[in-house]
Amino acid sequence: MTPNATNTTDVLAVVSQSGPTITFFDATTYDVLDVLQVPAEPHELCFDSARRLLYAAITYKSGYYHANSGRASELVVIDADARRIVDVVDLTPDHAPHGLGLDPSGDLIWVSVEATESEPGGLIALDATTRERVRRISVDAPGPHWFALTPDGRRAYSANKEAPFVSVVDLASGALETRIEVPGSEGIAASLDGRYVYVAALKGEFGPGAVTGAGVRMIDTATNRVVRVLPTQGTVFPVHVTPGGLLLAGELRPAEGPDGPLGTQGPGLLHVYDAEGDPLGEVEVGAFPLTITSSPDGTLAYVSGVLSSTVTVVDLPTMKAARTLTVERTGEPGAHGLAYIPRP
């Protein structure tokens, strides 16, 4: 497909991890507008509205977290309207970029990276204009995956798959403030008012049956203590806070059958909570929910299922699946990172 000069509609961008591609859907009609080839193995996306740029983390040379052929070190920069690659940032000596986040000031792009032979895992800050490295902050854990920036831009909370704690870092000083005891963690997000950070724990488990202790931990940012656990039967990977303040969490639901590297997965389950963690509803979504985003008005949620290679569009006011989008792939896994791109 030929890239358009500008976007005339809102767009949903979806990574196909094994594509390796980014598919751009019209967010109203859900027609496919473009499919952009990117280096393997893309994971997460982040949209910079001020510069109309889309960032894609290239995490591994092939494969995924616990089954890969080597770590990559690239951040792909894409013109979100022309839908073409404009730059590839080399993050070496760091590698395996996972989470992406734009600082509330809009001046910095934050990227989480796995440990190297000489340094623990950490967060890298890039100047959003020049894309030059500004600083690196250690989170004192080998495998930081996703992270959450507080709305005031003062702190980052890093979810660490292999370490039994969430790292809290001061972004200005670069100091590790504290470690919050959590038994291995996945997705993480901050509430709109910054009172809470929500973190999915335990670390990913793919076998059949209930997982003891699985769910979402609510951290009070005033005390940096877990104040509530929202329990689930299966492992939760993604968490997301909508512009309306709802907390969304994607639960895996393993099924019986031949066991693959990511287990045998049935349809996943989207949990919807209010900001205090009280449940509001559940919606069935694609297999192995891995990423969640939402529309700017907070009425629609988008949940990528990496094993079904689908994106489930969920109408939050009615708590119903409104549409299922299919993302092409060449193997496993499939749909992963998501970004909503409002029209210029």
C-alpha cells in the first residue's frame, strides 16, 4: 500500500510482532489504511502528538522474552501521518528495549532496557527533538519490562519480571528511591491523579489452571505500599488507565490442549475497574491479551491478543465487544503493541 500524505481520520496502529509490521486501521471504519514493514522483532508503540511521530521498540532479533535468538537495540521512528520510517535510533550499548513512554513535559522519550554484562536493567531518556541520549537510570533489576511515569513527571515505577519488587526511581536525580515487594510483575500504569500505580503480578505463567496470587496490585504512591489486590484466576499481563480514569486489565485464560511455548490459550478476559479498584464488568477478548489502549474520549478500549493476532474493540459504556480486527502475521506471536493516533 502507498502511504498517504496526511491522516484525515483517527488511526489505530497495531504491531504484528512476527509480521514484522505495523498495520494502520481507520479508527472509524476499521479499514486497513497501510501496512508498514519494520525490522524484527517489534514490540511496543508510543505516539508523540507534538511531533506527529510514532516510536516502535525493536526488542529481539527473533522470538520473545523467554525464547529469543538475541537482543536487538533499535528504536524505529515513524512519521505517523505519512506512515514511513524517518529514523532508526541505535540504543547500544543497551539492548532489548521494551516499554516506551513520553515524559509529561513532552521533552523526553523514556525506554526500558534489559541488563547488559556491565549494568543492570534500566530506563534510558532520549531528547524527543534530537533523539540523543540524555541519561540512563538503573532500576537494579535484570528484566524491566513495562514502566509507568507519574503524571507530574517526577517518578517512574518499573515492573520487573525476574525481580521480586517494583523499582521506584526519581527521574530528576536518577536515584533509586525504593523497592516495593511484588512477586515478579508485568503490566503497570498510573492513575490519572497519581494516587495509585497498578501493577500486574505474578510474572507470566502459561500452564493450565488457576494461578495462586494472580491479579493486580494497587500501590499507594504516598506510602509506596500495596494497599489492595484485585484477584484474578489467571495471570494478568497488560494494564491500562483510560482518559476517563477506568482501570483495564487483561487476564490470560489457559485452555486444555497441546502445550506451546506460550501455553495453550483460550479467549482472554478484559477486567474493567473504577479508579479505586472496584469491579465494573468483564468482556471476553482475543487469546493472550498483551497490550491495551483506549480512544481519547475513553469510550473504546482496544485489546491486542498476541496468539489470536487480533485486536478486540470493546465498547466500555455497554461492556461489549464491538469489533474484532485481524492482524496478519507470518508465524507466532502476532498482534502486540498499540497506539491511537488522532487526526492532525
